[in-house]
Amino acid sequence: MSISVTWLGHATFLIETENHNILLDPFLDGSPTASAKAADIECDTMLISHGHEDHVADAVSIAKRTGCVVYSNFEICQWLGNKHGVENTVAMNLGGGVAASFGRIEMTLAHHSSSLPDGSYAGNPAGFLLTINNKKIYFACDTALFSEMAMIGAAGLDLAVLPIGDCFTMGPDAAFEAVKLLSPRFVIPCHYNTWPPIEQDAAAWAKRVDEEATADAKVLSPGESLVV
Ligand code: NI
Ligand code: MN
């Protein structure tokens, strides 16, 4: 069974399975590069990696309109419920996993920071490892490079999605090292070219990955999909 992964710009992704639409880190209406508007998104599941504006900007509006179930850490779920009336949440924390309607969600380490747009404490930032129909997709989300990525990769990844923007997250060199630790079948770069501080040459990065690592790098334009 195939899974379609669409980059909506920046760090926002829509993962479509036969019966489910999973939205990651919705930042659409305020994003300079988004390929969709928040009002157009249909999803039954939402994942939020951390509290920064460029990952939660449209979370409340989409969660309220769709009634989707939101998976995030405990602190962000509390904020969504207490401050915004989003009650359909599943609170998790680093290293934990839960069964979802479409498969399994594990919350993985991320070395970054996390606070919500109103200054509220947002707990620890995270990545996500999804197991869907026996396929494994890893979203590193906003993070530095860390050696435990090798253990995440040991599970056998069909796809890894990595930030390459530098400045706030891994840059191209660190992300290249991450590919070697993760050894995914496919890798998609994200979190670049949204603003000048994170401008990168994704095609050059993908060429290096294709030539010097075992993964197949796929550079998407906002709105484009990869089927895994
Ligand atoms: Ni961030
Ligand atoms: Mn970010």
C-alpha cells in the first residue's frame, strides 16, 4: 500500500494513506512558500513537533475546523486544550509511542528549543517516527545532528525528512551526516528557502547525497509529493 508524502513548504507535510490524512507542523497562511491555505486542508490527524510559530501557526484553526486528533507533547496538548479549546489531543513525550488509527507514532529526540507563540512553556522539541503499513517514515523536525539517529535508522527507514536550512537547524553538511547515520531509502530536505537566513541549494545537497551516500534524495517543490 503506497503512502504519499506532500511538502506544503517549510516544515509542513501532508501524509496520505488509503484512509488517513496526517498533517505535520501546519505553517501555511503566514508562510512565504506554502502551497496551500489552512482552510483547504483536510486531515484526520495532526502531529506537532514543537511550539515555535513556524510549526504551530495554523494548528488551532485546522484542528477546530476538522476535529482531527492532535498528537504532540504533554505541554503543547495542555496549551491547545486550556487556551484554545482544542480537546481532541493525545499527549506524548520523548521516547514514547502510541497506537494511532493509521499505525504507530513514536516521539523521537530533537535537539532544539521550544516555546509557544504566546510565550507559554512548550516542553521538549521532538521528531516523529511513523510506522504505517509496515513502512517507516522519520521526520527529524527542527534539530541538530545527534548520534542516536543511527539507532532510529537501525529500524530500517523507507523515508527520512531532514532540515537542511542551517542557522536554526542542521545545515547541509550536518544533514548529510544524518543521512549516513539514518540510511533511509529516500530522503527529502525541508526547512530551507523560506527566508534569507535559511537559503540553501537543495539540488546540490541532493547530488552529494546521491553520489556519496546510499539514500535516494528527492527535492520537492512546495505542493509536490513523493510516493513511498
Ligand atoms: Ni523551531
Ligand atoms: Mn522551525
